Amino acid sequence: MEPTRWLTHDEHRLWRSFLDATRMLFQDLDKQLVRDSGISFADYEILVLLSEAEDRRLRMRELSDASTTTRSGITRAITRMEAAGWVQRAECESDKRGAWAELTDKGAATLASAGPGHVAAVRATMFAVLSPDDITVMADAFTAMRDHIQLHRRSG
């Protein structure tokens, strides 16, 4: 058995600050969206994912995999958003057990209304403290991390 390779001081500092910054960022963005638009960060993320998808629809499983929400959380969120008229479910023609979540025009309008305030909050809480060089370095690093994780998920 290989001995544990503990994090260095700088690795630990990066790991903890990443966790703290991410948690606080999500909390602050959620508060802003609820306060200004009556929509949660999780619901906003789902609406964005649907708006970017082909035909404004995704399978429920794909939606869960692409979001920060669990599969059971996606089911509850879609039920809530369906009641609000933001999404509708549709049966999957090729797989009767599967279902699509589709963005409605009302959901697209809700997203468009919430967008400007959300973007302003992202700029104020994240980008205000970063230089253009910081943004490039961080974008490259997080893209590499994401790609690495995706590769290992597919192969393992």
C-alpha cells in the first residue's frame, strides 16, 4: 500500500480557498436571484441549461449530469418549475421510461428577466477581483480540470 501523499501547504491553501470561494459565490448568487427575480440559483442553472440545449430540451438524466443538482433534486425542481409554467415534461419516444424537460416561452422570459441582474452579481462577486491574466490562467486551469474529470468518468 502506497503511503498517503498529503497536500503541500500551497495545495491545501488552494483547495480550501477554492471550496470556500465556491460555496460563498453560490450562496451570494442564490440570494441575489431570489431577492431580485424570485428564482433560486439551482432553478436558474436548469433554465440556462435548457435554453442552451438543442430544441430547448434535455433528458432528465442529462439535466442532472450537467447541473449541480442531484437526480432526485432535478425531479423536484422540474415539478416545481412545471407548476410555475417555466418547463414542461414530454415523454421520450425512444425510451418510455425516460422523459424530456423542455423550456417553455414563459421559462425563457423568466430567464431573460433574471439574466442582467445575475450577470452583474457574477461580475461584482467574481470578476471584480481578477485581472485579465488571472481570468486566462483560471479559465485554462478549470478547463483542464473539467476535461480531466470528464475523461476519467467516461473511462472508469
